[in-house]
Amino acid sequence: AQSVTQPDIHITVSEGASLELRCNYSYGATPYLFWYVQSPGQGLQLLLKYFSGDTLVQGIKGFEAEFKRSQSSFNLRKPSVHWSDAAEYFCAVGDPANFGNEKLTFGTGTRLTIIP
Amino acid sequence: NAGVMQNPRHLVRRRGQEARLRCSPMKGHSHVYWYRQLPEEGLKFMVYLQKENIIDESGMPKERFSAEFPKEGPSILRIQQVVRGDSAAYFCASSPTEGYNEQFFGPGTRLTVL
């Protein structure tokens, strides 16, 4: 069964600084990979996804993620964070072999705090 | 086009009562997923439904929990005889078809069991 690890529970960065959130997965082949953001009291919003092809994926709100097969990682990056980026970020994987059942496996999340 | 609707947003129940959580998918979406988020944890898959069919309920506890998605009306997640450990946020997501389309999440129902 696949699993997702987000090793950082909580990260604090200054507004305008760069950001990298880590995500590692365990899966026999290349899974489908997703990053979601959850603002307080809200549902989840998809930032970006990777299925195949170019390993650098661009998403919404200025985020990007890079798939590295050798490291089983899919880290999320942003060159300059804004106060509105403060939220919980979840990495998730889907099983390409599971066509017809696209349930996702989520990591435990990373809470991002932005300081002025 | 309204997003995924969930109601109620907050639900308080005493131990032993029943909880009914409703999810109206986005218009045109016929696939519904339910996830549970325990405090300080990520979302855990519970059940996947298509209209009138349960496709995968492998993440749902065998007892007290049930789900349905009738031909007409919202999807319902029902928890009978709730216990304190059922306190969590329950999220519903919908997608339009098979295949790894984006799952659109609702705002969740936060269940508190006293």
C-alpha cells in the first residue's frame, strides 16, 4: 500500500522568503502526486498535480513542485511567500493502477506560519 | 456554479446518538468520496460512491458507519451510536468522471461528540 510522509509538522517563514515543503512517498512505481492547501475552517483546494512528463509542475498561486523519482519525493516550493499563504498543506498520492477508484492517500500535513 | 456543499457545518451529538452528514456534489459530478480528518492528522479515505453504488468502503469502520448516494439528493454519511472517538472533521469530495480528475472538496462537517 502506498504511504505519504511529510516530515515537517510546522514551518515558520518570513514574508517574502522562499519556501520548500517536503513530501516523500512509498509506492512500487510512480504514483499520481498532488498538493492541496487547507485554510482554517475550509475545505481543501488543489494547488498542483503530477501524473507524468515534465518533472517540474507549475500550480496556482505561484507554487511549483518537483518530482524526483530517485528520492521518492515531490517537494512544494514558492520563491516568495505572502501572508495569505499561511495554511495547512497536504501532499497526497493516488494509485494509477486503481483506475475507476481514485481515492487519495494523504500525508499528515505541514502547517505554514508566515511572520512579517 | 456552486461548489461542493456540506451540511451541517458543525454538529454536536451526545454519545449514543446518530449523526447524519450530507454532501451535495458539484453539478454534473457523479462520483463522491468521503474522508475523515482526526485532530492533528491528515485526511483518511473512508468510502467512494457513485450514484446508487458503493464502489469502495474499505476505509469505513465496519460497524455503526454507513453511506449512500441515491439517484436523487445528496450523499449521506450516517454514524449510529456515536462515541467520542468519532469527533472529527468529515470532508466530502466530488469529481465528474472516472480517471484522476481533480477532486473538489467541500468545507467539511465538524462533528463533536460530548
